Amino acid sequence: MDKGDKNALITGATSGIGKAIALDLAQRRLNVFIVARDEGKAGTTAKEIEEKTGNRPAYFIGDLECQRRIPDLAQRIKEKMQRLDILILNAGAVFKNRAVTAEGIERSMAVNHFAPIHLTGELLPLLQESRPCRVINVSAGAHWLSPVDLEDFNFELDFSGVKAYARSKMAAIMGFYEFTSQYPGNEIQFLSLHPGVVGTSFSENNGKLYSFFMSVLRPIMRSPASGAAPVVHLALSAALTGKSGLYFNRFKEKRSHTLTYSKAARQKVWDLTWQKIKEITE
Ligand SMILES: NC(=O)c1ccc[n+]([C@@H]2O[C@H](COP(=O)([O-])OP(=O)(O)OC[C@H]3O[C@@H](n4cnc5c(N)ncnc54)[C@H](OP(=O)(O)O)[C@@H]3O)[C@@H](O)[C@H]2O)c1
């Protein structure tokens, strides 16, 4: 298939790594689609990418914190996109204080775990029709910092922003491994990665002090383009054809945290996640 015939959908492409991925794929002449929560930012991003590449991304508006709205977002995607060759779940955030969404899910869990698993689940019919295709979970090396607590999945008993971020990222990796076992044959490839430590707008929602630290650290961090490079590699590399259920630290295949390989723990994460999604959406 020609690259121009390939469709790629990227969440969280209005900033940082996601925007750099969209730009890179647009430069390579793929048909780029983005998911953004803010119409103004989506329009500005599409315009900027068009000016730089001559290839204008289309966009879908959706707040990924809200699980009730994800089926409708997926429906709009399915209606507009004939096929989906590359799905990149990149949108993510860290929250220093515990807060829950209107649906009662702790916010890091909602954006970093529930949203990528739920959206992927809703898009599976389109992915099935588009085989061979790839689904990429932009995870984080920080998932090593705190293993998922199956007895306190929503941080009712114990919360810290770092724990919530780490566990939400670990839960999504476990969900991706579970998708791999449910869709054997690897015609839909499920891959997770840590993109590196990248100077972006990450954590700027956490107040002036965090923004200040980010501004000080940004010059010694990777550029968004460097963070995007391994994601684009996972999306396009012919060498990865037929591989699924893997975790990468940038370009290198690595083991993720030991708990992510526990079948029992994965099953529990899967059940807790889809039970909650069903409660919200049915
Ligand atoms: N930066 C790093 O060092 C690093 C390291 C490891 C992993 N990561 C992961 O890389 C991914 C991208 O992060 P980044 O560093 O590029 O951060 P960023 O610059 O803050 O970008 C995050 C993107 O996610 C979007 N987003 C956040 N919450 C959303 C929601 N509820 N609904 C829809 N979109 C939402 C943001 O949209 P708005 O523009 O509307 O805010 C933005 O486009 C994240 O998953 C992050 O966990 C980053």
C-alpha cells in the first residue's frame, strides 16, 4: 500500500509529542487525523501542519476524560474514516491532586488508562476491517514507579500524583497485553512504548511551580520531534510486522514491569475497567 493511502489517527496531537508525531506522519504523506478536546487548538494545529507540510490533518473533537462520550467519538471516526491503519493513543496527563471525573474515575486513570482502552475497544470493528494495522500506546517508563493496586484501583485509600500516573500507565500496558491475547494472529498489532523524557507542555496543568520546573528542565530534555521518532518507528517499521504485545523503551524492545505479565492481574484490570465502562455507558 502507498503511504498516501494509509490513515493514521493520533490522540493528543495539539501539543508536545502528539503534535510532532502528526507533523512527521503528515510530512511522510500519510492521511493524518487527530483527536483533540479543544476546537480552537485542533484548528490551529491542523493549519500549522498544513503550512509546514501541505498536508492538512482532519480532526475529531472529544474530551477523553469522559467515557460516556467515547462511543460517540468512535462512531464519528468510523463514519469518516474508511480504514484505520495506525491508531496512536498518545493523549495523557498527570494530576498532582486527586480529582475524579463527573463519572467518578480518578482523572489520571480516566485519561491515561480508561480512554486508550475504551477508544481502542470501540474502534475494533474498524481495525478488524483494516488489518494489517497497528495500535500504539504511548506509555511511560514511569509505570515502573508504582504497581497497580487491584484493591484500590481508583485511589480511594491512597493517592499521590506520581502513583496515579504510574499505575494508570501500567494499567494501559496490561490492557494492551490483554488485547493481544484476545486478538491472536497479530494482524492487529498492539505495541506500547516509553518515548523518552521529552520537553513538552506535560504537567503544566499543575500550577506555576510545575510550569517553572518544566521551563527550567526543557532545555535538557529531548525535543518533541525526538520523542515522536520512536512512535513513528513503531507505527511504520517493516521489521515489526507481525509483532504484538510488546513494550519498547524508545526503539528497543524491553520488559515492562513484572506485574504486567501476570495473567490474573491483567484479567482483574480488564474486568475492573470494562465493568466501569459498562456502568457508565449502558
Ligand atoms: N513528556 C515526557 O517526558 C513523557 C515521558 C513519558 C511519557 N509521556 C507520555 O507522552 C504522551 C504525550 O505527552 P506530552 O509530553 O506530549 O504532553 P503534552 O504536551 O501535555 O500533550 C498532551 C496532549 O494530550 C492531550 N490531552 C490531555 N488530556 C486530554 C483529554 N482529557 N482529552 C483529550 N486530549 C487530552 C492534550 O490536549 P490539550 O492541548 O488540549 O491540553 C495534549 O494534546 C502522554 O501520554 C505522556 O504521558 C511523556
